Amino acid sequence: MIDDVQVRDAGSKGCGVYARRRFAEGEFIFRRRHVKVVSTDELDDVTEWDRMHLCEIGFDHFAVLAAPGCFLNHSCEPNAMRHGVKVFAWKPIEHDEEITIDY
């Protein structure tokens, strides 16, 4: 797991990703990774957990995201952003603050 973030309970949202230290605006947080790639034809065969953590990577291909990236929650006022597979602080993030992105 990545030392600078922690996955834990986020109340009604399920799990979330939390900062274990302060991040400055623009600072790299972590790289999202996947555990497998499936095609549209294979979607009926994936587990419910896999289905909940899919990310579209092409017209007919999807990645099943690994933790902690699969637990990033949405916010209309996010404190982080994705650029490809990398997650950066959009604004300063305090220790113990949930890290959120705008899907």
C-alpha cells in the first residue's frame, strides 16, 4: 500500500482515501493502478466487486482499479485531480482529510 494515504470508512459513501500527511497544491499523491483489464464482452463474467471498481479506458475496454485508487470518492469541490493515472493535490490537503476528485 502507499504510505502517504490510507483507505478507511467514509460514512455513507463506503470507503474513502485519506491523507496521512499534508499535501501541498500541485503535489503528486499516488498513481492509480489496476488489477486487470476486461473487454465489453467479458463484463458479464466479472464479480460484483470488480464491476463496482471499473474505469473506462477505451471504447470497449475497462480497467478494474486497485486500492487505494478504487476508493477515491467524488466531490463537486474536489481537493485532488487525476491526470492520466496520476493523482495530484488540486489545493492543499491537510493530514487526515479525505482526498476527493471530480469524476
